[in-house]
Amino acid sequence: MSDDASAHSEAPWALRSVDDLCAFVTSGGTPSRRQSCYFDPGVVPWIKTGDLIDGYVTKYDEYISEQGVANSSAKLLPTDTVLMAMYGATVGRLGMLSEPATCNQAACAMVVDSAVAEPRWLFYVLLDDRTRIVSKANGAAQQNLSARVIKTFRYPTPSLPEQRAIAEVLGVLDDKIAANTKLAGSVDEYLAAVILRHLKAGLQEVVPLSHIADINAESVKPSLENSLRYIDIASVGVGRFDFPAVSAWTEAPSRARRRVCKGDTLWSTVRPNRRSHALNLSDDPLLVGSTGLAVVSPRETGFAYLYQVTKLPHFTTYLEGAAEGSAYPAVRADRFGTAPVPLLPKAERDAFELVAAPLREHSASLDDENHTLAEVRDALLPQLMSGKIQVKDAGKMVEEVL
């Protein structure tokens, strides 16, 4: 989307800046981790840019206390606040608050003026314009934006009723995506409770991860005449990864070396405190991971059991202790192999797998559906934002995929 209103001459909408559309635009903050009372008891959702999923944020990695809010630059933001990541690898990623929450300083928070703007419309116009927005980021060490710059972006703006109509059509798709995401989150919580119940019985032994799984079992050599789907460490979040598009090997970085198969667990070897991990249940043969990922393949257990025991808090604690380097801490592959994990008796493992595997497969199918819904949304987005397609026509297209 261009800054120039003439690019939208077919849609006679007033040109307004983000600042014009918002009651206020701000960034968040991080309470001091030296004060444990700022995080415990954590009751207020605290969103980091890795939590932004280009839709409503319904899952949080961390919470802070009311004291943490009061003694930091973090601000309690209202439901429907629009968030945009401003720093580094996640720059341009978007989200909306599903409930009152706070965010860290890496996110720009936009609270719309309800008299002139619909929150979801602002979210969608920024999503449509993301490529240009990201191009405005600058910096030597990493590409950054600022709230000051974001406030200046201008967009042809329809009337409030038109904004709501556009947001409603696109929102039907995102609401379904959010419902699927919430259901998948419930599966995650349920299985965490199930494995904990098994472990509290105290029947398990503790073994090195290499005892039950292979680490980086297969390397891939570039094949210039073929394609790949490259999974970078930046695309792996907490319990999820962005399914990559097909690209040519000539465009792939030298880090594209890890074969990723169905049932593999992916863990980022870099900054393990971020807990960037995911389960792959796609059998796409083109999937290739970065050397910055540890690809953990089940050998003596089912994929669901393996994934669950590498999600346990003590596993993350071990990785943090095994990380080397101060500026860019990372865990070597051989240190992954020595990570201690609980191994339940076979009957107990099989019982867990019988419950967990179908639920994980169902979560993966929900994720696949979300990809399809997102593709439809992204195809409609520029057409609606430019006025090139009528809302009623877009509505018919949405009905066909729901």
C-alpha cells in the first residue's frame, strides 16, 4: 500500500495517519527480573513479540504481577488493542488483545479512537501494508521500527460503518482461526496435566534424551534442481512454527541442512530461555530445518510422548544451563543428547500415547485448516482495503470455505 492517496483514486476515502485513528500509540515495558514479586504471582498477561500470531492473542508465555505493572513502563492495555512487533526477526508481526493485557517494549500498542476507527480494520490495514512497513525498519545490528514512525503511516480510510463491514467479513475467518488456536491450546494444557499425573506416580526413570531419540538424524545436501520448505529459527515459536512456502534451493541459506520428518520435535538451539519449540506432523518431504534447530526424532517412544517430555520445565532449565556464549547463547547438539528426560514404563507410555497422539494429530489438522483460512483472508485483504471488491462479494467467498 502506497503512502500516496492517488494510488487509491478508485476509492474516495479520506487519508488518515495511524496517529489520527488512535486515542494513543505507545510501547510497553519489562519489569525488573531482579524483583521476583514483579512476576510472581503473575496475574496480568505480558505479551512478547514472539506471542504475536497475526490475529487475536489468546496464549501467553508469561504473566506479570500488578506490582510489576506499577513499577515498570508496562501499561495495562484494553481489549482490541492492536500490537505490532518493532524489533529484529519479528518486526512487522501483528496481534490484537483478546483481553486486557500488557506488552514488552518491543511491541507498539495502538488503541484506536472508537469515534473514527474500528480496531480490526486498523489491524487489517496494517497487515495489508506489512511489506512496506517492514521496509521502513532500519539499524545496523538489527532492523527496528519505532512507535514514532508507525504513528506517521497514512491510509485511505472509509467511513466507520464501512470499516466495520470490512472487518466483519475478514473477522469471520480470523474468529475461526482463533477458535481453532484456542482448542489446540486446550489440548496442550490437558496433555500437560496428563503427563504430570503420570510422573507424580513416581514410576519413571531418568535417562539421557539420546536414549529414546535421535538428534539431527539426517542431513540434507542442496539439490539445485529441486525445491524445499525451509524452517528458520525465527519461524519457530512456543509450541508452533510457521509452515514455510516452497522456495528454490538457490534461495536457501547455507544453514538449510536438517531433514525434518513427520513426528519430529524441533527445538531452537539459540537462546533456549525463549522455549522456541514445535512438533511437526506434516509428512511433506520438502521440509528442511536450519542448523540452528535441533531436530529430535523419536526412536524408543511415540512422537507425542517425546514431544511432551521435551516441553517439561526442567528440560528448558537444563538447556539454559548447557547454553554457551553470552551475547548469543546456544546449545550444542551433543548437549541436547545428554538432556535428562523421564522415561515411564512401557505400559504407561503406551497409555499416554493412545490418548495424546490422536489429540496432537487433531491439533495439527486445526493448524492446517488455519493455513487455508489465512490464505483466503490474505487474498481478500488487498482487494477489500483498496475498495476493488465489494463486501458482499467477499462475504460469499468466505462462506465457501467455512
